[in-house]
Amino acid sequence: MSYVELPGAKVPVRMWADPATVEEGALQQLRDVAALPWIEGLAVMPDVHYGRGATVGSYIVKGLGNAASFNSASHGAGRRMSRIAAKRRFTAKDLAERTQGVECRRDSGAVDEIPSAYKPIEQVIDQQRDLVEVVAKLKQAVCVKG
């Protein structure tokens, strides 16, 4: 599948997805990110979806164009356990302890988003230094789970 460019963005937003099949919130989020002054372009995966926050922090990175990885890099830390496993292992109390300083839900319905269910984001970034240049590290302040 080849890419299409998202219309209405300040810089090229190359999508390996049909924009007609992507929710409007995700398309607007892409346009908003493309408008940031340090963004030179975006590449969007086929499973693009509206992002609602992260309990583990985020990085803004710039791809280095490594052909051996198809000019790609990971788009998140990745889970170290499934949502079901996280709900079995952790409690709302665990979630509250691990998300101090972050405005987020702390009830049993959000336990699957506990930071402990994800790989350490710093380790993931370190493992792809040949793929990306770190532009900024963002500390989470709010995490919204539907």
C-alpha cells in the first residue's frame, strides 16, 4: 500500500491509511501536530487512531531515515502485559500510587493503563537511537481513558 498526504496540514503528513476511514479527531490531531514549529513532516501508520494520553510520558522524535528499518521507528513503549493481565495483577490502589502527580482516572476501570503494564519508555528510546533523534521529552500531566 502506498501513502496518501493528508490535506490541510502545514507540513507533509504521509498516511498509510485511507483518510476516509480515520476518525475526525485523529485527523485533527495530526494537523495540530503538523502545525508545531519543529515538525518537518509526519508518517502515519495504517492503524492510526486518536491519542488520548499516556501514563508513562512521551517523546517527540525526528526520524533519521534508516533504510534498514524501512525509515520507521516504534510509536510507543509497548505493553509488557495484556490489558486482562494488568487488571488481574493490579488494583485501583496500585494505579493511584503509580500515577501520583498525573491527573487521571484511578478506578478499577482504568487499571489496565497502569504504567507498570508498559515497557519503560526510556529503554525503548535508548534501543532505537540509530532510528530517531530525540527532540523533546514530555512529562505526562493528564491521561484520559474513555
